[in-house]
Amino acid sequence: MIDGAIRRNTLLDVTSALYSDGACFFHTIEGEEPALAKLMSSILRDQRHFSTTILDQTDLADRRFPGLAVKHIDGSRDDRLRERFSFGSVTLLGADYVAERVRDLARAV
């Protein structure tokens, strides 16, 4: 899964950070609008992504993850990460919370 995302993101000049723990996935994706539209179209057609919600779309002056086609953050063995990224926490705290946590984790991991 990650290898395919790395190849696709590299071809589209998209950078991102992906959190996963086996139950929840949060993906912060950045790039030019045409590339993002193409990528999102592909994601929404993929049956593995059965419950996709776009939490936020923001224009950025600079990329948060330059040089990272996909920075994968694996929370499957970390109870603290799973608690921070539980669906209830994310929906209660909102898109800014998710973006900030993913950015912090991508820098730290």
C-alpha cells in the first residue's frame, strides 16, 4: 500500500504524511490543485477507502512535507497515538487538530 502511494505521489509531485493504526487512517496531502484532484478521484474510486471524509482544504504558501512522497506514521503499537487519532477525538477536535498532529508526528518520527 505505501509503496504504491509513494510511486503515485512522486509521479504527481504530491507530498504527504499518512497516519495509520489498522483501524483509522488520516492522510494530509499537499500539491498543486490538478494533481490533488486526480489523486482524490483515484482514492474515492478505490474500494479500500470505504469511508473517506475530507476534513479540510487549505491553500498553503509552503509545503509542510517537502521531499516526502509519503511519510508513514504507524500507530498500531502505540496506545498514545491511537488515542490521539481516534475518530471520536478527531471529529470532536476538528481538521486543525489532525493537521497539527500529523505535521508534528511527521517531523518527530
